[in-house]
Amino acid sequence: MKKVIIFSLLLIAGLTGSQILPGLIGSSYTSVSEIISILTLIALSFIMIHVGYEFEIEKDKLRSYGWDYLVAMTAAAFPWIFVALYFIYIMLPAEQWINWDAWKEVMLASRFAAPTSAGVLFSMLAAAGLASTWMYRKTRVLAIFDDLDTVLLMIPLKMMIVGLAWQLGFAVVVMLVFLWLAWRYMHLLSLPVKWNWFLFYSAGIVFVTEVVYYLTKSIDPDVPIHIEVLLPAFVLGVMLKYPENKEPHDHETDIEHRVSTIVSAVFMILVGLNMPLIFGESPGSSASSAITITGSQPAMNAGTIAFHVFAVTVISNLGKMFPAFVYRKEAHWRERLAIAIGMWPRGEVGAGIIIISLGYGIGGPVVTVAVLSLALNLLLTGVFIWIVKYLLSGVPVTDSPV
């Protein structure tokens, strides 16, 4: 668990830096934050290419993947629904309960609770020595589907805010094409699979997605096409061919492991640095927040905010618990519970959703609670992984799943 502790400390260091650096750097922080964002995306792409490279789809068991996707949908939908209901019925006044505009705002803001941080989770589980377990293999599938479902559902949510737009439909088509490529060309693409090439691929993926984003933003600033790097990076990893007569890990040398560890460690810092300001004006926040329903809500005292943060964190993590009640024929109850708790970490995708919400003018105590809840989940990631490892250490070797 030494590596998990180190990674946790790096997350905390990054999170601390995200709150200190804007004040130290001042107006130039916007440029610095863009560089941090690019580096985060490159590190995330590197991690997800590795995840995809080690990923195997048994095509004769397609039905089981359909079930996995349904389970992952619950892991993304339940936290979102629970937090949205909390925001609307607990944090907003009663006169807003039947206001469709209020519902649209909280449905977008609460989506931060949906996605599991795949990059953080996979890095932490590997650091804990759990990469060879059934729990890791199953969580890898669920977390990827979880994030995919989050990205897909962001499209209709954006449509509710800005209306119908061809760009959003185009993004759906692109994602479907990626999924088809992964299925059709799984481990058939003959390209180098060394760490330096993985970094090159990662930078290339980020470059292409950012160019598409800024070009479409110049056409329509309100609805640019933003393809999350998580999916194309994962798909590229799935398509990469294994060296002749070798398994995914067989090509790895000490330097491959060392670079992977370094990239994961840097990623932890960068995820923390990407967090929006907890108090004060966050980069990317909109001046129109005062005229939105959430943005016009009065400020709350620290004690009330702390209570809401605790409540939102608890209910968002309870929303991830459905996987603990399925897979009864495949795994012991400890493994199933470990999967559910393993899905608790949130990170870069959730932070991105909060920043999108700020861009649409959503603000006030709702966003403050969302940011603090996300930060609390980040801080507790090491604790979650420790619980997972403890649960797996008690799984009987010879017992049948119960």
C-alpha cells in the first residue's frame, strides 16, 4: 500500500495547488491552467491506452457485456439522480421544485457525481497490486462503460441547455465509430507498443481532439465538438496488436513499468490541479451565473455547506452500490462489494462536468457543494482502495461465490 499512500499524497498536493496557484500567479493562471489541462489529458490518454491494450473482449460472450453496460449505467445514473433530487428538494427553495429551468440546471450540475475516475481508479488498483484480480478486470469494464455512459448522456443534457445542435449529433456518431473500430479491429493494428510510442500516441490523440474543439468553437462558441480523450485512447489500446506469440505484459521491461508508474504519479498531481476553485471565482465561470436560478441563490454559512457536502458525498457513493448485488454466480460477496466501493473515486471527468456547468452560468451553493464533494472523494481515494484491498484479502480461495 506504500504506492497508494504516495499517490494519495500527490492527489492532495495537486488539490492544494489548485487552490493556491490562482492567487499566486494571478491573471496568467488561465494560460497555466490550459497547460495543466493538456498535460492531464496526455497522461490520461497514456493510462487509457494501456488499459485498452490489456483489454480482451470475448466476442462469444456479447450478452454478458450488455449486462455489464446495464450495471455500469446504474453506477452512473443512480448517483446523478440522487444528487439531482438532493439539489432540487433540499438546497433550492420550494417554489423552484416545479420549475423546469431549475431542473435543467441541477441535472447538469449533479452529473459530476456520475463518472468513476477511470484513470485514478486503475492507477490506484495497480499500485495496490490488484491488477491480476477478478475485481480489477470486472471494474475495468464497468468503469469504462460508466464513463462512456456519462459522456453520452452529457449530449442530451447540453441540448436541454442550448437546444438542438448538429455538433452534438456528430459527437454521437464519432463515438459509435470508435466503438465499432474497437470491436472490428481488436488487437489487429500493427504499431510499436513501447512506452515512448504510447506517449507519442497520447500526445497525438490530445492534439487532434483539441484542434477539433477549437476549430468548432470558432464556428459556434456555444456548442463546440469536444471528444473526450478517454474513448479514443482506450479504443487505440484495444486495436494495438500484441507482439508475436506474447501476452500484453510480456513486452514490458523495468523501464516500461517505471515510466507507467511515473505517468500515473504525475497524473495524480494533475487531477488535483484541475479542480476548480472551491471558494471565489473559478476559471471559466460565467458572468451570467447571477441570472441563473442556481447562481442567484443566497450564500450559505460554512456549517451548512459542510453538512450538504457530507450528505451529497454519502448519497452519491451509495448510488454506486448496485454492482455489489449482482454477479452472484461469478464472485464472492467481498469481491462484489469491492467492485462497488472501487467505483467510488471521482476525478478528472467529474471536474470537467463542473467546469462545463460553470460555463453555462450554473453557480451558487449547488456548485460549491459539488466542488467540495468531488474534492472530498479525491482525498478519500486512498481510503477506498485500502477498503477494497482489505475486502479482497478475506476472499476464501476455495469457496464458491456466495
